[in-house]
Amino acid sequence: MNVAIRSALDVMLGRDGQVVVFGEDVGYFGGVFRCTEGLQSKYGETRVFDTPIAEGGIIGVAVGMGAYGLRPVAEIQFADYVYPGLDQLISEAARLRYRSGADFTAPLTVRMPAGGGIHGGQTHSQSPEALFTHVCGLKTVLPSTPYDAKGLLIASIEDDDPVVFLEPKRLYNGPFDGHPERPIVPWTDHPLGDVPEDYYSIPLGVAAVRRPGSDVTVLAYGTMVYVAEAAAAETGVDAEIIDLRTLLPLDTDTIVQSVEKTGRCVIVHEATRTSGFGAELAATVQELCFFHLESPIQRVTGWDTPYPHAQEWDYFPGPGRVGAALRSVMED
């Protein structure tokens, strides 16, 4: 996935002279996860450059650049670091179109690695996607495949409004289950592991049916798509797995169509349970599909605790926990 993201940035830097890429260690070093490796040497220090360690400044500069007519792509080194920049992101970027009567827009993209899986502990493993989906004026994207990562990032950069683009760091080099040496689905065997070198985009707000099924609908995104696939394979439950891809705007049509067919719904995400995005998904399914439901909606999530370094792989919803939820909704 990191190579796909780099390819998207390369394509857009080459196509549009208004695109600039910047962040902590983004230029010379090529990013902590190597997503911008080689781009500064190719496009120069005015197009791809390093910044001070100041997230509020990084996002504030991006807002100004967007209002001026550029298309900035700002990297926050880890999603855990974004909090000092939330005022700029929420109070300025998300509101600029509205407060100016559409005289100004903020066509900026804020990239940030999210989630756990690298033994990063509490300050390098958070999944704060629900914070951004609460903010009117922001779009929130979280891909699960290299192919989608490139196409969705290009669409995000081309969007005229601010987009938060969350990259599951556990997927940069391939998805894993509870043991790093055991991939759930190696990229080489996955149909969306191959990425064209040229330009293409995937529209925001459109979910993907990763696995058709008739027993139960599983709503997931990022790494949890693969966990759901593994759980379905282990349990034998004919689960229809929906990869949301874009959390806001949300593709409710695809969700409703699937739940009306299956009559059951399991929601999976890595973030903490309370006030997580799964709660919004559950409310949406209940409101729109109530008379089609044959069992209660179930959520499988991370724990409501600070991120536990020592129990990292227990914290994640794994195939066992997701499989138990699949079997439970089939028994109700």
C-alpha cells in the first residue's frame, strides 16, 4: 500500500503543478513509512518538502495554500499526532467554504497513518476516524487495498473540499492476522493487490462488496476487511462483506441493499467501542433496515481502554471474535 500511495502522489505531482506535498520527514527522508520516497529528488524542494514538528502549523499552512489556489497534501506522521492540528482542521478547513459563502474553499488532503499493528503503543496506534466523521465539511477516507488507496487518494487530492485520508499502517506491507508472519491475504493473491502505474481515480462515497453472501452483512473498513474475510472462511457463514472505503460521505445505498437481503448485520472496527464509528453504522442500519432485521446488530471492536502495548494482538478484533459474532447472529 505504501508503494500505491507513493504512486498516487507521483501521478498528481506530475499532472497538476498546484499539488504540493509536505510534512515531517516527508521530503529528504521520504516519510517514516516511505510513502514519499524519491518524490523530492524528482519534483524539487518547493513541491515536496519537510516541515517543523508542528501539526497545527502544518494544517494551518495547508488551509492557506488551499484558499490561495494550491492543492496541498499534508502528512501528519501518525494519526496520534493530529490533535494539536484539530483546531485548524475543524475550525478553519472544514468551515471555510461555508463561512466565506463559497468565495474560498480548502481543497486540501491530510494523510495520516492510523491504527495499530507495529507495536507502537499508545501514541502510535490510535484509530481516531470517528472524530473526523463528526465534523461537517470534512470527508473521511480509509482504504483497505493498494488499488483503492491509489484511486481514492487521487480522488481526494482532486476534491475541492478537505479530505482526511487515513492509511492503515498495518496494511502498508500487507495485511496480517494475530501473528505478523502470517498474512491473512497476501497481496499477490488478492485481486486488488495489483496497481496500475498510470492515473485512475475511485469516487468518494462508494462502498465495495468484497465478498458476496446471503447470511449476514459485515460492515468493515481498513484492516478489518481482511479479518472479516478470514472469519467468514473459518466459520463457513456466508457473509457479505462490505468495505466502506469512505466513511463520510457514507454509501448508505449499498449498506441498505445488503442488509435487506441478509437480514443480519455485524459491524467491525479496530477503534474503541464507545462512540466509535460503528455506533453510527448501527444506528443507520436500525433506522433504515429495522423491518428487515432478523437478529440484533452486533459490533466487534477494540477495547475501551488506552491502547495496550502488551496486549496489542488481543486488542484487535481478530477472526475468532468476529467469527463468534457471525455465529451468534445466525443463532438468534
